[in-house]
Amino acid sequence: MRKFVAAVIGLLLAGPAAAAYAADTVPTHGLAMYGQPKYPAGFSHFDYVNANAPKGGEVRLEALGTFDSLNPYIVKGQPAGPAAMPFETLLVPSADEPFSEYGLIAETVEVPDDRSWVVFNLRKEARFHDGSPITADDVLFSFDILKSKGAPFFRAYYASVVKAEKLADRKVRFVFAKGENRELPLIVGQMPILSKKYWQNRAFDETTLEPPLGSGPYRVESFEPGRYIVMKRVENYWGKDLPVNKGLYNFDRIRTDYYRDSTVALEAFKAGEYDIRPENESKKWATGYDFPAVTEGQVKLRQFSNQRPTGMQGYAYNIRRPLFQDPRVRRALAYAFDFEWTNKNLFYGQYVRTKSYFSNSDLASSGLPSAEERKLLDPLKDEIPPEVFTAEYEPPEVKGTDGLRNNLRIAAGLLKEAGWVVKDGKLVNGKTGQPFTFEILLDQPVWERISLPFAQNLQRLGIQANVRTVDTAQYKNRVDSFDFDMIVDVWGESLSPGNEQREFWGSAAADMQGSRNVVGIKSKAVDDLIETVVAAPDRPSLVTRVHALDRVLLGGYYVIPHWHISYDRVAYWDKFGMPETVPQQGYQMMAWWVDPTKAGKVPAPKKAEKR
């Protein structure tokens, strides 16, 4: 019914109304969150690519776990890692700006000064892989199906879009709810565009191994569920000469092989089974690459600097569980995590402790709240911890030989305040006698070497923490349904946070199965601060508002923060060329290319390990 009504409205508005919108605004090639985008109209290519990069060759990548679906936009199933590659968006971001987007499927975009709506003018040459044109009907269908049957993320992300209407065959308008929200035109620009004709007789919300129809530079060539998937470059790709695509998507084929865990995957890399390995484990980076191909120069190890916010990685509580609803309990358990020992003995000193949800950027809070932050926080003082105003957040630090003992003493005091007592060596609830027992749920064995020492420290408090590793499918199902006590989770952040914060921390997402609010936060103060972030009118005010949100999240002790680095560790077989410029968002693998001369010197893969 909604689609029918939208179509009728579109027909009614497709004449004079469309002209009126065009008269009120000037079409532009791109949008920035604040100010003007870096690249002017008519730019030839992004600065961080080689516009003349040769096409050809194959790159082989790896993934862990399994997959059973080629639809990356729904809750059900485990999608293949490259499953989103065939799909394109209206606009596409650059990697060397905080948040700017340029026309891809949309040739131009129109917004009024107050950004209360946005019009996208679609390129007439934009085509799906079957040759059918991309039209306003496809855009409206995509918006409707993603909100109604897609992952919860889309409902939260597009919550402020109150109307979507067709103005012409290649012209569509989105109208936004009242209030400041400069990000909304850019958010809608990120929407993947699906073929209405393809999906109208298929169940979008069910897993599928039929490669869905896309429009992008790659399409699925072959796959075996849980083992590998090959993406092939589309020779007659409609957008290959666009400025936003010049110098990108140079590989003829991208093959992704799946391995059961990272240790097996590393051995496969050493054997030459795949070409590029971003390394996320410090121990492997420090000790795992001492093999002949490295010393002989056939494998390169590089650290690519970036200026991305690190986001937050940590042990995440499920505060839906009564056990973790008291913030004193959550704060206490953090004193049992010994980062200093972990960093020295397990990570070879490579990491820095995370002290903010936005570390490695100007968005990270520090010191005490500024006068401008106090204007935001003071009206909420009855709903947020008082220490937010009086002390800078610092995760517990283990200092000296007695540091852990001192920290556990502090933890015991907090637990006592919260009503927990030790009986016969076990911590129990003083009223009910319930023992303090919980499970740390993991999806990779690599986390066990970090979690088991943490569990041993908790045992000294009388707490029984059971570390359990399950397969990726079971893990996803349990996390999606919030069936866990504690997990290791990561929330990636950008240089321009906004509407996605609603799904990360907003009350509306807390009971939405599959949402990113895995902690279960329901806080009016957090909700209010998220809305101030969304409504920030300029960069300075955004920074101030994010600082305030950061402080309240830290003061809620919703996670035990982990660690971060400000560079990407990458090992690769020396068969590639790459641009000299590394943008602020970090290295861009899709700007690399196969160098035939180098590739000819790389030895053939050795016998593969069992996956």
C-alpha cells in the first residue's frame, strides 16, 4: 500500500512540482557535511588514486568463519564478506575528507539551505547488470524495502525521513522531519539501490544463494558456501569512467577464501594461498612473519598511518541482565582487567589503552567538561553520574607490583556497596544468595588468551566467569537476539558521527533484534545528547556535542575499554602497485593494482592447509 501511494504522489508531482524544486535550488556534484566539498565540479579523480592504474589480474583475500547468504542487508543468515560489492549508492564518499560525498548513481543533488529535503537527479546512463536503467522507482523501492524488511540499522538510520516521492523518471525527493539534521542528505545518499523488478517476486528478508542483481563494478562469478567466493569485474560497467571511480576497481577478479580461524589463515598466507593480510593480532605481527618470503622480500610488511577515530572495542556488558544493571558492578569488573600485563606479555607493547569512544581524533573528550559542554550536560545532571562533571574518565591502570591487588581491593569495595558479599570463597548476592556467575561469549579462539587471564582475576574476587567460544553462525544468532552476558564488541566511528549513534546507543534500538545497541542502553540523557549531535550546525559544535556524549557513555561503564593503534598493519605478497598518497581514512586496497612484472616473480602457492 505504501509503495502504491508513493507512486501516485510521484505522478501528481512529476510536472510543475519538479520544476519548482529545481527553481529553488542549484544542482551540485557533491555535498559536504559542513562547508564545501574538497573536490570541485568537473574534478577528474580523487587525489589518492592512480588514474592510469592498469586493469587486470587477480587478488586473493581471506575471511574467517563461513557464509550462507548473498544478501548483506538483512538480519537472517551470514552474508559473504564481498556480498555488498555488486551494489551501488546514490552518492559515494571520498577517503580524504571527514564527510563529503559525490555523485555516483545520482549525477547531481539539490538541497535547500536548511537541508529539510534532498533531491537526487539520477544519471541516464546508470544501469543494472542486466542492462535495465536505474530509475526513481528503484530508489523508492530500495528505501521502502530496506526500512520494512532490512536490518534494524536501516530503520534507525532513516528514522527522520518522513516522505519519499518520485518527481520524474530519474528524479526523486526525500523530505525530512523538522529539526536540524544536516547529515540526512548524505545518509540517504549512502542507500544501496536495489532493482525493483528483480526483487518484487522474491523474498527480500530471506537468505539467498542466488546472486542478486546489482549495478556496481563487480558481480558474483562463482562461489561455494562457506569456502570461497569470486567477484569478477564487469567489463561493460556503466560507471567505469566517472571521476569517483577513476583509478579504482583495478582487479579483474577478487577471490575470498574462508578459513576456520586466524591461525590457519596465517599459515595459508605463508603458503601463498592468498595475497593480502590485514593483521589485527599484535602477537602475529610481532612473531608470526618470520619466514623466508619476508626475509627474501617477496612478502612486504607495512604500517599505513591513518587519522580515523578508533571507535570503541571492549568487553561489552548486556545490561538487560539483572547482574549488570548496577553501574557499580560494571565499574568494579573493569578493575580486574589488567591491560598493562596484557599489552606487555601478549601484545608486545604495541597498543595504547582506549580512553574514549572516539580515540585518535579531535572528537575524543579529555580533561573536565568545557563551558560549552556544561551547557549540554547541566540540564541532564539528575540523569548522569556526578563524576562526569568532576573527573576525567580513566580506565583502571595496574601500577607496580601490587597494582592488581590494589585494583581488586577497589573492585571488592564497589561490589560490597552494590550488595555482593563473599561466602566460602564465592561472591554472592547479599539478599538472594545468588552466586556471581556469567559467561564471556567469543567467536574466535584468539580472544581466549586475553579473556582467560581476565577470568582468573575475576575469580580472585569470587566471580565465576566462564569463557566460551562458539562458531560464527551461533555467535551471530545469540548476539542478534541479545542472548549473552558479555561479549567482545567493536563500534566503528567516523570523523562525522551522527544518525548511526541512535542505533549504537539509542533507547529505541535497545529492544530491536539485530540492532547495534547490544549493551541495551536506555538512557534519556544519552538519547538527548545523540539528538544534539545529529543537529550540530557546524564542525565546532559537533566536536563539543560529541565530547559530551562521549563523557556520558564513558560514565555509564557500559564496556571495559580495550586498546587501539593509529595505523593499519598489512602484510602482502609483492605483486602490487599502489598510489603514494595514503588518505586520512587509511590505505585504500581498491586503489591497488596487479603489477605484471612483480606478479611474475611471486612463487606459486604451496600445498594448502586444511580449512
